[in-house]
Amino acid sequence: MSIYQTKMPLGDLHAACQSIVTRLVDYVRRGGSVELGYLMYRNQLQGFLLFTAGTAGESIVKHAQNALDAEYRRLKSRRNPGE
């Protein structure tokens, strides 16, 4: 079943994806592991991608995955500045 089939508005999908990226930052700020947080939230986005395959929502999810990847790299570099 795709997002299209569930009639989820694209704006709601976008908001959900953005909140996942934001949750990674909050998770790490509260003392969580960057790696574990990244894996948890990346898996959530991957689930969205399965549901949106072949629809307009697919590009929204891929954009969110790229944003999550960039946030992960930023957080990782702050935790390990010498690496």
C-alpha cells in the first residue's frame, strides 16, 4: 500500500519526514548515540520509502534521507573532531 493509496497528503508526509530528521538531533542532544539514532531514524525513512515507491512522495522521502545523512555527518564530526 502506498502513501497515494492511503491518501496521505504530501504536506503531511513532508512534515513526518522532517520530524524524523529533527528527532535525530534531539536524541543525540539528550545523550543518545549518534550511530544508533541514525540507524533508528534511517530505518523509519526507509519504511516510508517502501510505501511511497513510484509516487510523488518518493522524492520527499529521498530528500529527507539526504538531510538525515547530512545531519549524521555533522553530528559525527562534532562528536569526533579529530577523525
